[in-house]
Amino acid sequence: MKIIIIGAGQVGGSLAESLVSEKGNDITLIDTDSETLRELQDKMDLRVVIGHGAHPDVLKQAGAEDAELVVAVTNDDTTNMIACQICYSLFNTANKIARIRSSNILKYQKELFQNKNIPVDHVIAPEQLVTRDIARLIDYPGALQVLEFADGKVSLVAVKAYYGGLLVGHALSTLREHIPNIDTRVAAIYRNGKPIRPLGTTVIEADDEVFFIAASIHIRAVMNELQKLEAPYKKIMIAGGGNIGSGLARLLEKNHQVKLIEHSAKRAAYLASELNHTLVFTGDSSDQELLTEEHIDQFDVFIAVTNDDEANIMSSLLAKRLGVRKAMVLIQRSAYIDLVHGSNIDIAVSPQHATISALLTHVRRGNIDNVYSLRGGAAEAIEIVAKGDESSSKVVGKTIQEIKLPPGTTIGAIVRGDEVLIAHSNTKIQAEDHVVLFLVSKKYINDVEALFQLDALRFF
């Protein structure tokens, strides 16, 4: 696929790195920063064009005339929208994706983003994605990650196995004995950062990172087998009143006690008038005296979502030292995420990873409905729709054990209409099934896509 990426920042660079390693992709990266482009070109096999991504001549030089997809992910919403408009008007580009951050634009999304107005085919809103991800973690105390598929019918959840968990020290085959009325499957296990193929004889150890899949209504019951089920979060403190912080407060204040710290007095006053049940106050979230006065030790969760990574990390570490139950931190720079692992901070949330996942959903070939990039982009979870019939498809009409899956690939669940089927060796795939797969290594994504593509020769 010939793809033009406009913007070589963290999102554009990470997306290029994710796509350039896949067979059949021809990537061109546009940016005004020649040094950044040079560094990326030294690392990856791609073309670079120095210039403004919304200028027609620059787009033409990048090959917009025959590009199949344009992804505009600069830090400027206007540039992204105009780039899509020019690609549509001058080059008739079929698929156009724009990253839009402004809530003032997003609230008119349905009216604006049409071919007759602003021809953007897919909008990626990082702040909304991060808000959604954090809200899911609040809903499932103790989860490290919660991914939803098939309109929320089935979930893939990552948890850390702790001493005292019912399944720790036991083989996976005993899981059914513990919860006989609930069907679930362990899709992957990471031990000391390395993947372990989950077999019935695999024994869960404390500190294992376990990815399991189940119908969403059963998630809490399965989590209870791997770790002591945590009490629901009630009191939440949010540091940062930007788009993410305010959106999170608006979402959580209906069912939780929420306090929000905002550094700007003007912004705090505005948020106080906009939010209905959130207590907003002005201050520095890394001020020990302030956190102590606000009784941070009585809160269940501290969520730092300012635009400053260092401030988020320091305030979260301070909140943990002062006694908050859980600390979640927003981190923009991927290098900092690795530093946070192993610290007292419980969960690091990356807007880049959330954005890349959303972009990959639209970039992947075939009938893919959802893509989640996991573990720094090394692994993926995807939802793909099985099409065709037994004569045209390599998977329809076959049982799981008959399908030759790529190495490290697991079919976790199948959603058939409103029914959730946890995948077992004798489960048979039918046409229009939504199949949820976990890939320990994303390098096999092309093989998975090919597996689910229809074989045209079988029609003749």
C-alpha cells in the first residue's frame, strides 16, 4: 500500500516504524524538520520529503497522485484538515485520515467531515481515546489494560498475577474448575517481559502479566482468579485540567467523588463553571503541602494528565508516597514509559499508543474492525470479520485446530451476532463471525490478513 504520512513527530514517526516493516507498504514521510526526517530515514526504509504537508507541490512530490492513503498527524489541526482537502480536490486520494485535537472542532465532527465540506474519511482524536482508556481502567480496578471488541461484547484484559491469587501456582487447565460457569481463555502470558505460549500445563507465577479474553460481563470474575479483587474506586483526584483532565472529570463525576487540580486560575474558574459535581481548585499537583491538605491518602486514584511528562511522573510518585491507593500517569515520550515500569507508579498511559492503535484500524487491509497496539508496538490484538464461504475462505467452515495460524498467534474469541464464543480447538468459524486474535509478534500481521482474505481463484 502506498501511504503518505504528514508529520514526523512522535505519532507520525511511530506509525511509520509500525508500517514500514510490513510487506507491501511504500511509506513517504513529510515534515518541515529536515533533521528529524534524516534521523528517521537512517533508521527505516522510507522516502522523506521536506516541506509543509498542506502545500500542493509538496504533496505532489511525495506521490499524492497515486497514493492509496494519506495520514495527516501534525500537531496542527488546521494543517491536517487542509492537507486532506488538497489530497481530495487535486489528487482524488481515496482514503484520508486526520488527527484532530481541538474539542471545539470535534463537537461539530458529523457536520464538518463530509466530502462536500471537509473531506476527511476518518478522524483520530487522541484526547478522546486516552479518556476512554483511563475510564475503562477505572471501571476495572486492578487491570493494567482493558481492550473492547465487537461493540463491547468481549474484552481482552491484562492483569498482573499476585501472590494469593487463586490461580497462582496452578496450571491454566484448572481455571475451568475454579469458575465452571464462565468460559475464558488466556491469550498470552509475559514473564520477565518475555512472551510464554499459554498451554493447559502452563503454571501461572506471581508477577506474570496475563492477557485473558472473556465476555465483558465476566471480566471481574476472571480477574478475581488471578489477583485479589480490588474494591471499586470511589474517590479520584485528577491533576491537569486540559482536554483530557476535563473530559475525564466530566465522565467520572456522575458516579465518583472527583477533585481536579489546575495550575491556571483562569482555566480552573472556567472548569468550575462547566463541571457539575467536580471540585476544582487552583494549585501545583507536585506540591506536597497541597496534596496533604487535600487528604490524598484518602483517595483511591491519583491521575496525572498535564502536558508535562516530568510533572506527571513527579506528582504521581509524590501522591503514592503520601498514601494514595493507585497512581496513573499520562506520558507522551515513549522512553519515559520504560522508566516508569518497576516504579511505584501503577499504570502509565500513552496517547501515542492509543493513537497508533486507532490509526492501524484504518490502515490494515481486509475486514478489520479493531486494532490495538500492545507492549510498545511489539504485539497486536485485532478483530477481523470472516467473509465468504467454505469454497472461497481459508477459515470459514474450519475449526480452530484446522487453521494454520502464524507463530505466536492465538484466536481468543468469536462473536457471532450477540453470542460470545470463547475459542477452543473444536470451535468452527462461520461467515460474518467477528474473530478476535492476539499476536505476540506484529511481524506476522500480513500473514493473518492473508489468512482471512478471500481466495479469488476458488470462485472459478
